[in-house]
Amino acid sequence: MELWTGTADAVRRNHLLCATSALLCLLASFPASVTAAKTTLVTHYQVSLDRWYSGTVKADASITFTFDYKSVANETRALRLQVASTNATSAQPMIVVVREAKRVTSWEIPMYLEKTYPYWAVRRTLCPAKDFLDYVLGTAGNGSVPVNQQLSVDITTQSTVPIEYYFNIWFVPGFILKTNKVIEFRISPSAPAFFQYQMPDGIDRVLVRTWAPKADTVCSYLSVQPAYCPIADLSGEITATGEYMTFTTRAGVLIKREDVQNGKFDVALVALSEDHKCVKQQGWVPQLQKDNIDIAIAIERNLTGEWDDTTLYHRRAKRVYLVVENVLSDTQYWVAVGGVAGFYALFYLIFRIALFFGFLTKRTVNVPERPGTPDVESRGGALGEDGHEMLPQTRSRTVSFKDEEDGAAKRTKAKQTSRGLSNIHDGKGGTRSNPEPSDDSLVKERMDKEKDASTVEAEEEAKAVATAEGELAATNEHRESLATKAVVTVTEISMRPMRRMRQRDRAYNWTLLIIAVFYSLPVIQLVLTYQRVMESTGNMDMCYYNFECSHPTGRINDFNHVYSNIGYVALGLLFCLIVWKRHKYHYRHEREILEEDEEHAVGLPPQYGLFYAMGISLVMEGIMSACYHICPNYTNFQFDTSFMYLLGGLFLLKIYQSRHSDISPHAQVAYAVFAFWIFIAVLGVVIDRQWFWTSFAVILIVLSVPVGVQIYYMGTWKFDPGMFSRTLKIICQRDRMGFGCTRPTALDRFALLMMIFIVNWLFAIGGAIFTPSDFSTFLLTIVLANAFLYFVFYIVMKIRSGESIPRLSQFFMLLAGATWAGAIYFFFFRLTNWVLTPSVSRQGNKRCFFLDFYDEHDVWHMMSACSMFFNFMILFTLDDDLFCVPRREIIVF
């Protein structure tokens, strides 16, 4: 009985323990069951194409959309989906996860772009399965893509409040771009788009071009990327790969087959949430601002999740057009290149024909027969192959070589003296070259003679210095007397010997050559570095190309704008060749003039250094402009304009030097003035403030006064403390002569002085008031205006003085006028403008129109090169009518 009782109690205890354990297990498992129910409550939808699905999601209910499709072997298709919400917040966003075979993409709604702007509607294009990198490289499945593909889209949220969603998916129509076929679509910051293009066989270059309506200036990105996944299409990642640029209404990129794999690439476009990247250089504010709401308040609302504007997607939407076009074939390419080269070759052919008939050389430098001058045979001369006299070796020395002869005689005498001293025995034995007695008195006597000779030579040198100083003083006094004369001749103002004049004249071209070498080498290095950086980063905004007419060759992306500068180089070299040919003939005739034969000197003094400098400047302008166009931008603009200042300045200086050989500035002074002018140009572009324009106006007005006074007084006026007393002396002298102060002595020079003041003061005041946007071009206009002013004055004075304008000069004037008219017309086509941002500058881009290879700016290069060459030839032949006129009869003006 007890045994049974104990056993029964044990059984009851076991049952109670089992029941308690089961109850605890049940209670412990109940919360877990509830939690599992929250995470597994997923609704699945098998979706159809191009159909809207809507509903709500919350923390315990998510949605999964699946889509099965087949990959066609010979066709590339891309899916595009859109997910939107109206009540998602930044605190409780809606999460979208897209699962593909080899990639997972996710984003949240609202999507924040540029860390500031939220978007409640997001539209994305999914990368085609064929473009996954392992399939492109053939490392997966031998490059074959599975036929059956599946896509799933999960929409979830942690919000306990139901969040509305809208979903749609479709295949992108026209995803594969066709050559020369325009497509139209819309983009926005949260709805980028990309398309794919495959280059046909035999095509090595294509132009990708996009544009938008003029009123639709939303700042956007155009990107060309390799055709493999993933595609960078959002604003924060589109600059990570490929080539990209900002644009507002126009953009274009030329793609070469060698730069993309298998000739296939993707074109991505996306709008930006603000326009800062497109307009920041002008200091404009971003265009994206809510009506009557400060942008700072808007940003604060973003951070606190209070922004409720769901229309931002539509506010930044942009309608764009896209096309991929063929460019020139290789044959058309080289026809365009060879055609321009052949055009400039015609200039050389014409010059060779002109030489054959004696133009520009023989007929223009023949010295007329003078009374009492023996003919060629009586002088013992001979005729060369060209029909000109060969100078006899026994002829007496001319002005050019008299000083060299005296110097050579002195050097011979010094050598003889040195040899005499060296032949004296040193006292240690040995054979003497000139045996002399060993008596010490003889040695002392010889040393005394040498000492006396040295003293005589020193005295002669002192006398020569004194004579030179006296001549300089007499020359200065003579020049000062010329300043008060109404009419001055070239003989009166040309006082320097011919040898010194040539030395001073040669300094212009040799100094310029040195400047050109030291200036061009770092320029070439810099622009090539710019291009390498652009290629390595893909940032096409670095260089201001006309992207719709930009033809690459080798590593030069804009070859046509570089090559079109060949005219400057070719015609600059041709001008130097023409100058050299005449210089050779002219110098041969100048040697016939004896030192004291001023009565028989004819024509203007031969000075060709500035002509050579002008030709070299034209060559360097072509080289520097070509360097600039390798990568034109805000930081290297001065490369394109530096030698333009020199061209205008040297042209002006040569006109003045023609009849003012002695008082024209030294080469070093002239180039220092040009350097200062270029420095002012750089400052003006960099600073560009009103105070700078005002300061420049004051500087220009002040500097024009001494320049004008020096021109009027023929370089004799000195700006020192004594200038006021000299002014009073001149007034008194004029009063004694009966002129008074109401009528200037030289009316012509005074008229020029007044014109200089009026023109430069108008430029100064106008610049300070209107402040043009391009300061560099403004300065160049001032230089060219002064050169043109003095050129017109020179022409008028030639006619007034009874001189004639040679027919050859008149012919070049007609050519220059015609080419300048065309050049200026094409110059005002502003296809690019580095003063603006790259995107705004591209609004002026245009298609090629000449030989489908050159645009308006290229034609400006060609026509302006011809115009400058013709201008140089006008100046070169303008005084040909004076070759037979005695120099003492040529008037200075």
C-alpha cells in the first residue's frame, strides 16, 4: 500500500512537471511566433509590362514584384522602372531594392540628391544583362547570357503608418541608338536616362550630340561611358567614369573607336538639382528656389523632414534630343587638310613668279644713274647672273665698312707690337726670332718706345671718346632745333652711321626670336599637360571646344582649330623670305654710297629688322594660337593674344621708324612696353572690377600725353624738372618769331597729336563707363585703332607731300580690305567664350560649314592670316615710289 502511494505521488509529480514545462515552452514561443509573422508577411506580385501598381506598405507588410523575361540573342534591351510615393518622409523613408541576376540596386524615397533636394518619384534604367562585365569579357559562360532572366523589386519601410507607393516597369523604346536618328525624351535629377550605341563596321568616329529648347536651361550632365555594368547615371556618380560635360541647351562629344571597347558605348544624361555648376562663374544664384521661401529655410526643412514639396520632380524636368551622327571619312578629312595647305602654297607660287619678273626686288631697288657717276665698266665692276652689278674688290670702303677697316688696322698694329715683345730674349738662352744686342740699354730703350706707343694710343682713344661725346652733344642740339621746324627732311633726322643703324635695327628680330623661344616652350608643355589631364579625368569642361565641329587627329582633340592656324606660319615665313630677298638687293645698292656722299643718297634708310620682326610675330601668332586651341580655357587665353599685341605694335612702330630712324625706340624699350601692355591685359581679365577699369582709364589718359608730346617734338622732349623752363623758353622763342601760342609750328604733327588724344581718351572713358566683358579684346582694339590711325595719317601725308601710292600697294589695299571684311564678319561668331562657364559657352557651338571640317572661327584664322600678310605687304611696298628720290628731299611726318 505504501509502495503504491509513493509510486502514485511520483507519477503525479512527473505529470505536473511535464505540464509546467509544456506551458513554459508555449509561453516562451508565443512572442517569437508574433515576431516571425511580422517579418514574413510579404505580398508577391507577378507584374506585367507597362502597368501601374499601387498600394501601401508598412513595417509589418512589404511588397515584392517579380518579372520574368527572356534575353534575345541578337537584341539588347533595357528595363526601366519608376517607383513613387506621396507620403514617405525622411525620418521613415520607403526602401526600394532591385535584385537582378548579378547586381543589387537600392535607394530610398524620398531620394536626396546633392545632399539637399528630396525627390518622391524615382525613375531608373537597369543595365542590360548582356553588359555585365564578366559577359563582356567572356569570363562567364563563354560570354553567353542565360535566356531566362528574372527581376525582383522589394518595397519596404519601417514606418508603422501606411506608406503609399506607385510602381511601373517597361522596356526602354529605342534603347539602341541608330545612326542619324533623333530621339526625344525627358530627364530629371531623379530620372536619368542612358542609351547604347554600336559603331557600324568601317566607321571609326561618330559625334554624339544633344540639345534642348532654348528656354529649357536646366543644368545637366552628358556622359559617354564604356558599355558595361554598372552604369553611373546619377548626378553624384556620373563623373566617376568615361567622358562627361555640363550643358544647358547644347552639347556634343566626338567618340573614336579606339577609345571604346568593340566600338560600343553608353550615353547617359541627367539633370541637376541646381544650376550652380553651369553658372557659377557669373556669380548667379541657383535657380532652384521655392516660391516665396528662402533657400536656407528649405534646406533646414529638408534636414528636419518637413519639406512636403512633391513637385520638384517636375520642376527640374528637362526635354532633350539625342542623336549619333557620322563625321567625315578619311578621304574627306585629308581633302579638307590638303585643300588649305594647297591654298597657302599658291602664295609661294605667286611669289616665285613675281621674283621671276623682278617684282618686289630688282625693279624696286634700282639706284638711278647720277650725274658724273661712272658706269659699271669704268668702275671695273661686273654683272652677276641676276643682272646686278658685282662690286669690285679694289673699290674704296663705304660707310658701312670704314669703321671696321680702322678697327682691323688697330688690331693688326697691336698684334705686331705683341709679337715684337714676345720675341725679346728672356735671358735664359735660346734662339731669338729677331736677334738683338744683349746690351741692357737697348732693351730699356725698346721698353720706353713701347710705353710711349701705349701712351699715344691712350691719348688717341681719349680723343675718340671726346669726339664721340661732342658729336652726341651736337646731334642732340641738332635734334632740338628740328623740333621747332615745320618741315623736316629724312637727311636731317638720320644722323647715325649706317653700321650703327643696322646694328640697332637687327636687335628687333634677334630679341624677338629669343623671346619667342623662351615663351613658347613652357606654353607647349602647359597645354599638352592640360590635354592629358582632361583625357585622364574625362572632364570635358576643362577645354572650351566647339564640340559640334571638333575633329581629332592623334592625341589632339580639336585638330581643325589647331591646323587652321597654318596660315599665320606659312605667310609669316613667306613675308620673311620676301623681306630677305629685297634686303639682299637693297643692301647691295646701299654699299655704293660713299660716307660723304649724302647728296647722292636716295630713298628711305634701309631698315629691315622690324620687317623681320613682323614676320616672326606672325609665325609665332600661329604657333601660340595653335597651342591655345589645344585646350582653350580661362587660364591660357593670353597665349592666343600676346603676339597679336606685338603684331599691332610692330606695325605701328614700323610706320613711325620709316622716317624717324634715329628717334624710334630701341628694341628693348619697345618689347618692354609690349610686355607691360600684356601684363595689364592679364590683370584686367583676372580682376575685372570697376575700380580697375577706372584706374586703367586714368593710366591710359596720363600715358597718352607724354607719348603724343614725344611724337610732336620728334623725341627731343625730356620729362625732367627742367621741362617747365624749356616750355617757357619755347613760348618766348615762338613769340619772337611771330607765332605766339595760338598756332602750332607743325600743323600736321599737331593734328596727329590731337587725334591720338581723342581716340585714346575716348577708349579710356568708354571702357570705364561700359566695362566690356572681354578686357583682352578691348586692349587689342586700342592697339589696332592707334595703328590704323597712324597708318591713315601716313597715307594722307604722303598724298599731301606730293608723293604717290604705288600701284602694288593699292592692289594689296584692295586685297586687305576684302579679307578684313570677311575676317571681321566671321570673328563675331562667338562659338565659344571662356568668359562664360563651359556649359553656357557651349550654347554658341555650331556645326562645321566649310568643307564639313572647319567652322566660322577656323575661317577667321585663315582670312585674318591673309589680311595681316596683305597689311604687311602694304607697308612693305608703300614707299617704293621713293627709291629714286634723293633722301634730302623726303619729308618727315
